[in-house]
Amino acid sequence: MAIFVTTQTPKKLLSAIKQAISEDDVATWSLHGEDHFTHSAEQWARRAWFKARIEERRIVFNIVPPKGRIVSRATYGIYHGRFIEMLLNHFDDQFENASATAMPTVNDRIRSRTATDE
């Protein structure tokens, strides 16, 4: 599952997201390193990370699991839904479209889910 954010200014938007997180304007996400985001709510913290990648006219956020673990369906859904929610609440004037894929993409660092993954 990946999040695709279409924008005329992907570098500027990614910088604004990082700044808002570092200044606590966005309290529900934290930044790790240069380009890894994780949910900061205690229940969901560090269950996964999004790794940001700039492409022409968009930012792609691929999901990365904790070392040696997989991402559960619940975490999958919460992370993608809440990240897009954060974008809409704080940056709606800086992008045209945000969408999430239903299944992992080639750049997500997880294996495909099965019915028993939770």
C-alpha cells in the first residue's frame, strides 16, 4: 500500500510536512531521519513507517514495517487513512489529489498479506 500525493511542488510540500511535524503543528506524526514518518499516538507509534520519495509532480509514501515484523491489516488501514487525513487537515491547499493503493506496491517493504496476517 502506498500513498500518492499529486502536487505541482512536491519538494515544497514535503518540506512543509516536515516543518509542521518538527514545530508540533502536526502532533499525530513524527519524523525519523530525513524521510521516515510514523504515527505518534501511543497505540500506533512505531508499528510502521512511511518512507517519502519525490517524483515528478508527486510524493510517494511507501510503507516500511518494523525490523523483523510485518504490518497488520489494522495498522495498514490506520496509517494510510490517518496520514491522508493529516494532509487534508493541514495541507489541502498544497496538493491536488491524495490516494492510497489497496495492496502493497513494488516499493513497499512488506510481503503481500494473507488472510492470517493480523
